[in-house]
Amino acid sequence: MSQQDQPMREVAQRTFAREFNDATYTFRESDDDRAPVYVLLPTGAKANRVFIAGTLTETNDVGSDDEYWQGRIVDPTGRIFAYAGQYQPEAARTLRETEPPAFVAVVGKPRTYETDDGNINVSLRPEHVTIVDEHTRNRWVTETAKRTLERITHFGEQTNEYARMAREQYGDSVEQYRQAVITAAESLESITDADSATDTPNSTNAGTDSPTTTSESVTSTSETGDTGTESLTEPEDRTDSLGEFDTD
């Protein structure tokens, strides 16, 4: 198959853990068995792939016969569990070889599964797990806050197909995700105000569920949606540290 004939990969949506873990509804846009499966983000966007960043706080081999690595990744709003095995060898190797805590950026596919008690949980099957520095993680927080607010801004539009679907599946309120943006902004702001409390992988706070970060404050995004900062550089510019991050 030529490069022109190969299907384009889906853009990876930036999302905080708070919203990712609530994205329990999945759908296809055609009856083709090979059609991509999407999760519906509660703020009104489809996601076949997502882009997250945070602190890798724990890794475990949870496989029985073969290695199957679980990684616990924390951002300022919560935690996401990522799982990689023989079909994701690069991601599995990174989880196996990385000593937590460490800052990571991850692109992967969301997966939903039903628990024994009937609840739907969401996890991440990583395509790439890349060790990054604190500044890169902070830029991700800033840009993800901006993108989340953009989705919230358009959530009530009647012509927004995925927002309409989100209202039907999850309800009309997105205030909890606006609050998640504020929480993320405050995590950046707090360390700006108290640099000595920086949460780095060498800090005793790096394994908590609400790691603080160092970056310019994004508090103003709760009003304007404009962070005033550049977005994370695309992969062709930062292949050394970010890998193949096809993000919107």
C-alpha cells in the first residue's frame, strides 16, 4: 500500500483526566467493521486518539503469561491508567524501564470496559510513551486548558453534532470540566507563587493525585479561553522529546 493510499490517523485530542474518565460512551460513524471506534468527550468532541501528559507515579506488570504493563499517570485533575503489552512493545518497554516518578507525554487510544458491578471504566492503550521535562508537561497543561475551554464555549451550539450527542449521553452541564480547568490553572499558579514547592519527579509530592506545576498562570482562560502561550510543538519539530504526537 502506498503512502497516499494509507488511511490518515485520527488527530489526538487533548483532554484532562477529569474528562477522560467520564468519557464512557463509544460509537462508530459507519457500519464498516473496520471503522474507528470513538469515545465521546463530555464537552462535545469525538476522540479515537488522545494526548495526555503528567507524572507517571506507578508501574506494574499485571500480566499473567505475558508482560502487560500498567502505568498510573497523574495530571492536576486526576489520574489515568494506561496499559501496554505485546502489541504496544515500545510503550510497554518504556513503562518497564522507567522508574517513577517521571514526567511523561502519552498518545494512545481510549478503551472502555464494564466492571463486574456494571460500571464503565475508561483506560488508555498507549501508542507512544515519551519521557519529557517539566516545562513540556506544563505547556501541555496550559494548552489542554485552552482546548477544553474552547469545547465548553461551543457546547451549547445547536449545530455542534458532538455537543448534541454529549448532551444526550451525559447531560447539559459541563461546569465540572470548567472547574477542572481552574484546578489545572491553580496548579500552575501555585508554583509560580511559591517556587520552592515545585513538584518535580525528585520531589516527595510527585506521586500525589494533584501535582503542582511550574508555568505561566492560565487562570485567565476561565474567562477568555486564550492562554497567550504557544501550543506544544508538532512532532517534526520535536521528535527528540515528543515522539509522533499528531495533535489538533
